[in-house]
Amino acid sequence: MSRHPTLLAATALLAASPTLAQTTRDPFPSDIRADDVTVVRVEEFASIPDVDGDAARMMLLVDEPGTGRLFVNDMRGPLYGVSYDGRSVIRYVDIDDPAWGVDVQSSGRERGFQSFAFHPDFGREGAPGYGRFYTWTDSRNNQAAADFRPPGGDDTHHTVLHEWRARDAASPTYDGEPPSELLRVEQPFSNHNGGHLTFNATARPGDEDYGLLYVGVADGGSGGDPMNLAQDLSSVFGKILRIDPLGSDAPNGKYGIPATNPYVDRAGDALGEVWAFGVRNPQRFGWDPATGAMYMSDIGQNLVEEVSPVTRGANLGWNLWEGSFRYLGRSGVDVSDPRSDPGVTYPVAEYAHGDPLLLSRAAATGVHVYRATEIAQLRNRVLFGDFPSGEIFHFDADRPPDGGDQGFGRILLSDGGTPKTLLQLVREKNAAQGKRPAERVDLRFGSGADGRVFLLDKHDSTVRLLVPGT
């Protein structure tokens, strides 16, 4: 992949010109290179059931190696177990069943069964985490007392972290009691709710990070982070948390706060749960299995989508910065001093909402670091994408770019014919299903055994698998 001038150099040229305003709604001097294309073969892997005639609203697919199956959720409540060959799809549990008392709030595009995670010891009989998994869910029940509350807003619903305990981890369906509640967040607005929930898959027994749960919490919603919560270390909003789900030293006594978290011993009212802050809507994060580096895709406000590295205690900038630029609200961003605060961690890759390659709306998703060898053209690449359009991108995992939209290339998909975007494949599937063609994709990535990469969407109930070949 060819490399272009870094974002810093490009924006410096903009700032140096006396004829250009420092405020702009188009911070990048060029568009994403539509002709820098890598073609990867794709196959249909599994079909997830519709709900009342509507396609499954898939958000996440993960591997559970202890019991040898994949799991994928539907935002409306079902969680399915899927065999490694994709031929068997069994509803493991519907967390919206009234028997569980979760009361999933799934109206609109952004609310619902956001994410889930299986304890790394889920399938290890006798281990403390045996049979335990976790769900991160928007709930209609906002009458219960919340552990974390905003200083304002409308209390539209709550987002709740539950722990479930299966008696037999290998059971094809959940055989445990109703879940226990670990923490509850009062949401001030209906958008920007939960985010990703995951354990660090690169951690091994005995590692400091093993068995610690990462929880993405968005900035609370509305627009622009109106209560300035993402930069407030005393607030849970706009953060990535790291907790011990088997511990009990949190203020509510229901989970633990790792002693190695960055703000545990900080004077004042900083939350010990915080791992990183300054995020807007942290939909996905993941780790490089070769280096241990953590990356996050954060959905932008008005202009900039980003993929950023995340380190212990990192400030990702929001809402002072949108990507590499100072955030100026609806008027745009300031290009006069990009990436100029040494206390902020800036993106490795970013792109603009108005890029002609995308649909009218944009939102970053990801992140999968491919260190397997089966798909030669993806070796040592970091995969991310834009979920409304379904565009998929990649950059060098060993030499990440320096921000901007020129350090990464596109991935197109081949199913044995002409390379296509995921949106094109979904529309073709819709035609075969007798359904209206999708206007957007809502792309998400899933990870399987041996580095397998799956593609999810919310419009044709089909899980796809990237495979060798073009």
C-alpha cells in the first residue's frame, strides 16, 4: 500500500494559507483512495433467525473455545450458539424473556442488547469463572437505583451489566438461574448508550489482565457531550472501564476494581474503574495478538471517524478534540494546530463524514488485527470499517499510519465473481429473500478460532466468513 504525506503535514499546509479559515467542515485535503483495493474472498457461513419477519440485528460474534462454538447476539434479546461449521444455530438464551427480568429496551437503532462476553474460564470446570458470561444491555427498567448517574438529562433508560451463571457450560441452551446485576448506569439521553464488552483475548492465565472485563460506556448522548462528561474522571460516561467481575471491592460490592487501574490511587473523586477516557461512542475495541496493542474505533460527532490506540490511562481527546482536530461544535473543527496536545492520544486512522466513498452518514467500526496466515493479503493488517456503508479498510499492524485518511486501503469482497462491497452483497441477498434492498449495512466484525474473521450486518440475517482466495 502506498503511503501519503502524514495528516500533520497536510493540515499544516492548510493552516499556513492566509486565504483559508482555520475552522472547516472538511479537515482532510484529499479523499479516501477508492482505487487502493485488496480483494478477499467471502462465503456465507450461517443464517441467524429473523424476528417477526425482520432481519436479525447482529452486533457481535465471539468464539468460546472451551465449549467449541461461536455465539452471536440479536439486539432484541436472543443470543445464539453457532457450530464451528455454521450448520447448527441454536437459541442459547433470549435475555428479553420476562423470566429473566432484564427488560431489553431495543427501540431505535442504537438501543438494545449491546454486547456480551464469556469469561475466559467459561468452559474450564472447577475454575472460578466456569459457566459465567456477561451481557451489557439497555433496559426499559429505569426505576431501580443506578450506580452511576449523570448530572442532568432525561433518564430515558438504564444500561445494565449482568452476570449469568450456567450450571453446565456445554449445555446447548442456558440452564442457569436469572442473572445477577453487577452495575447500572442511568442514561440521560436515548442515544450513545453502551459500547463493547470484552475480555482481552490475548491475556493468558497468570497475566495481570487475565479475567478482567473491559466495558465501553459512551458519552451519554444528545450531541457534542453537552455536560462535558467524557473528560470528567469522576463520571462513568465517555470511558472505557476495566473491572474484575469476580471481585467485590467496588462501592456497590458487586464487582472488583483492579489495583493496577490507572486512577485507583489518584487523589480526588476519579473513578477507579476507568482504564481510558475521552471517548464518544466506543463501539469496538480489540488487541493485537502479536504485540498486545489495543485499538478502539470511536464514532465521531459531525466530521471525523477514528481508530485510535488505547493505553493505560489514555485520554482519547473527546470532547475537546474530534479526531486530530480541536472540536468547535456544529461549526466544524480547527485545523490550525492539529495533534498539538501531548497529553492526548490521537488516531492512527481517520476519515471524514462527507467522503464520497461513503453513504450520507458515517460511523467507524472494527477492530480486528489479523495475525493469522491463511488469508495472505490480510497478514499483519488491522481491519476496520464504516458500518453504515459497509466499507472495509485495512492498515499495516507493524507500521500504523499517523492519522488522516491516506494511510489505509479498501477491501472488496469476492463471492466468485466481480469484487463487491458488503452493501452490494447484502442487497443481492435481499433480492433472493424477496425483501426490500437495504439502504445501509450496519457492519460489525466477529472473531473465531484460528484467526477467522466474520462479517455481520443487520439487514439479511447472514453471517459471512472471509476465506483464502480472491
